Amino acid sequence: MNFNISIVRDAEMKVTNLMEQIVEDVLQEQWQNLNLACTCEICRNDILAVTLNALPPRYVAHERGRVIVQARMMHEQMKADVLREVARAAGIVGAKPSHE
């Protein structure tokens, strides 16, 4: 079997994981509330990575997909899930930072 699949990509189209932006936004909003011993960029990125690894990705390929995912983010349960994972990740990173 030979499948010829051609993907037509719009010059403006780029597949992105919108969850990255969602988590970054929540992390920025809650940064002062996390009461971290270390607030360096390394710890911030570690919190971001741990959080993203715990949440399902939300890939979008066009603006319509972005709007749909952002609309879902307005749902209180999704916001609570992201916030819970940010707090959990902050606890993990705070207890054992990847630097000394």
C-alpha cells in the first residue's frame, strides 16, 4: 500500500501547543501567590515544564482552533486543573530545585 499524503500549509499556519501559552499566563498571574524560595528563570522554566508534562496538550493549527481552546479555558474546571498543576509543580520544584 502506498499512501501519498500531501499537506498544504498556509504561510500563516503553524501548529502550536496552546497549552504552553495558557500555562505561562496562569503562572504569570499566580507567580506572587506561589511563595517560592527561589524565583529565578531556571525554577520558573522548571515549573512550566513540570506543569506542561502533567497536562494534556492542546494543539491548534489555525485561528479557529485557538479560539475554541481559549473558549474552553474560560470553563472553570479547566482553569482549576491548570492552576492545580501549576501549584503542584511549584511544590516539586521548590522542594528540590535543579540548581544550588
